[in-house]
Amino acid sequence: MKRGYFESDILKKMREEESFGVLDLSKELALKYISSIDGKDVFPKDEAISGLDNFNEDLGNIAESPENIIKMLDKYGSPATVAQTGRRYFGFVTGGIIPASLSARWLIDAWDQNGALYVISPVASKIEEVCEGWVNQLLNLPPDTAAGFVGGSATAILCGLAAGRNHLLNNIGYDVAKKGLFGAPEIKVVVGEQAHSTIFKALSILGLGAERIIKVPSDGQGRMVVDKISELDNRTLLIMQAGNVNSGSFDDFKHICPIAKRANAWVHVDGAFGLWALACDGMKSLTEGAEMADSWSVDAHKTLNAPYDNGIILCRHRTALSNAMHMTGSYIVYSEKRDGMLYTPEMSRRARGIEVWATLKALGKKGISELVLELHNKAKYFAELLQDNGLEILNDVVFNQVLVRYKDDEKTEKLIKMVQQSGVCWMGGSKWQDKSVMRISVSSYKTSYEDIDISAKEIIRIANEISAE
């Protein structure tokens, strides 16, 4: 060794002691967790949450053994998790994890591939290219539609709206990539008043502030009222919704999209969980016309039941998306193959598209169609049980969302809190037409009709208990 140079004892020890022991331990504890998930409280008890205080420690000077780190995570972390991958979690829109996609995640995490460029990871490039084609076929989108594999639907929305903004400005002779927004021509942004908050967040980041947005009134189910949409033109960014986050409703793509296309407006569809209805034979009527849009955002971890960190931006105009996401550098080596960073904001990122590929392959077209339809049918069944026992259902159950109300705001909010504390099931609260509601999202492939029976029975029991007070 050259004079003046030395090796770290800590790093040298890590290299020398590298073994499969800690991986075997992780596997053992993970399998124990998976096998026990359906028997644990859906939300952790106070004692388990208090155990998290054990993580309040100063960073030590001495290296800790990998085994001790994993044991600590399991001892204090596992009991404090929310059973989102279990059978009776109905909070937010959170799917389970298809076994093939979980297994794929474990393997590709060991690969630790960067999905940015073909030269960095040929396997990530190839499988994401195949996955892009499969998603386009499933959703009946144009064959050359570009897919970017991002962290979630919020990021996918940001990508789609950035591509749309730049495309509209470029079409009137303004290059926003070169000139920025200073002095840029104005564009019109039209959204439904029931648009998801991530839409407004993305618009804010893109410099399209809230005060300039045109909000279209919604009907009783949260859909844009068609004849209330202002005049559209070639400077309009129109944002529609496939799956209202509360009611599950779908905008009227069949009538609105042709109007937008004739005006040369850019249409983006926020389809975080509802866009998968395009892949279901029994639910396609909800999304008829959505394939005419210019960009779509969707989350595979929701309805499709892939793991978290699997959003997808889809864009009919491949060049518009790649121009919006493009970056250069003397060290960046683009190829004739798929370079994933052209379709995402990130350069360095997990090869997450492989998990989506594994999920699609595990289900197949028939399985995906049946999954989407079954989630809808189970949501309807859940609603019928509650309605038959005195609770009010405030929405038409067109997809997988159910809005439940019990008498008034106070009793509804108390019902939600007591159900959450019961540990039997978990669902969140929301506001719908200025009323407090319990929001039930049926999103996991693991949920059975028996699980819904158990959950409904508990909700009804608690409602009767409140009524008797």
C-alpha cells in the first residue's frame, strides 16, 4: 500500500464478514411477518407505538452488526406497522402485494440496478420496454405511447402536466425549455372542482398557480358538468379524472374528450386507481373515451396490487414527454435502446418497472380484468350490508369507493374513531358535500367476502353502541 493511504477497518470488516447470514435472518423475519399479518390488529396498539421510542438513540461511533440491526427493526418496527397488506385494511386506496411482485422486489433489490440508461442496466431497459407495451395493450392506448416508471401517481401527474404545458407553448412558437416561464404566453388550465389535491400541487410546482385555474362545477357524484366547461382552445390544459378519490366517479370522457381534441387542447387523465378499469371487460363503460387523452397518470400499487413506489406516467406524444424530462451531460451515454430517464424526472432510480412487469405477468389479462371487477363487486356488497343495517351510503358505488354516514357529523366521526381503535378493520374519514363521511376503499386482492362480513358486523355493532348512548 502506498505511503499515506490506509483502509478503513470498519469497511474492511464489512467486506470480510459479508455472508448470507443476515439475508437468511431477514427472510425468516419477513416470512414470519407475512404469515402473521392477518392475525394482527389492523392498526397498532399504543404499546407497540410506544416501542418506537427505542429508535430514539444517538448514532453510535462503533459499527453495529447487520444481525442486530435487523433484529431491532423486527422487534420494535414490525409490531408498529399498519396491516396494509392484510385483508381488512380499507384506508386510502392501498392495494396488497401480489406474491410475484413482492418476490421480484426482493430479487431486484439484490440486483440494485439503476433504471436510468441502457448502458447502466440492459435488463431494466428491456423489461421496462416490454412492460410499456403490455400496459398500452391492456389500456387500449396507442402502441407508441411512452411509459415512465416513477415513484407514484403524484409524480406521474407532474410529468404529464409538464409535457402538456411545454407542448402547448411549443405549438404557439414558445420554447419554455430555453426561455422559461418569464414572459411566456398564457395558457388556460381547466380542472373539475373535485380534482385530487395532487393536481393542484403539480400545477403549483409547474408555475401554474391556483388563482389562475378554471374550476368546473361538479355534479352530485363529483363528475365535471359537461355544459359548464368553458371554451377550450389550443392553449388549454384540461385535466380529467378516472376515479374520484371519495366517490370513485369518472368524468364523462366520451363527450368531453372529442370536444377537447377538436380544440387541440391537451387532455390529461388522473387515473391513479380508476384507469385500470380500461383493462376490465365489465367496467370499460366507465372509461369510454379516456383513450383519446394525451397523457395519463396511474398507480400500480393501488388497484393492480403491485408494491409501493410504482407510479406510471403514460404519454401519447413520446417526444413531448422526453423533451420535458430530458437532460444532458458529457458523461450521459444515450443509446438506441430504451433509456428510462427520458421519461422520468429522476436519473438514478430503482428498476421499479420490473415489479410492474412481474405483477402483470402473474395476473395476465384475465386476472387483471377479474381483479378490477371483483374489487368493484366487493365494494357494492360492503355498501349493501351497511345500508341494510341503517347506515347511509352517499355515493353511487361505481368502482371501489364507498362513502358511509351515520346520522350526523358527530356520530359519523365517533364511529370512524371507534372502528379504527377496534383493530378489526381500518378505514379513514373524509368530507363529502360538507358532510363527515367514512370512506371505504376496497383495494386489496386479499380481501374476501368473509372479511367484509367481519368488518361490516363490527361497524354495525359500534354504530348500535353509539346509538344506545
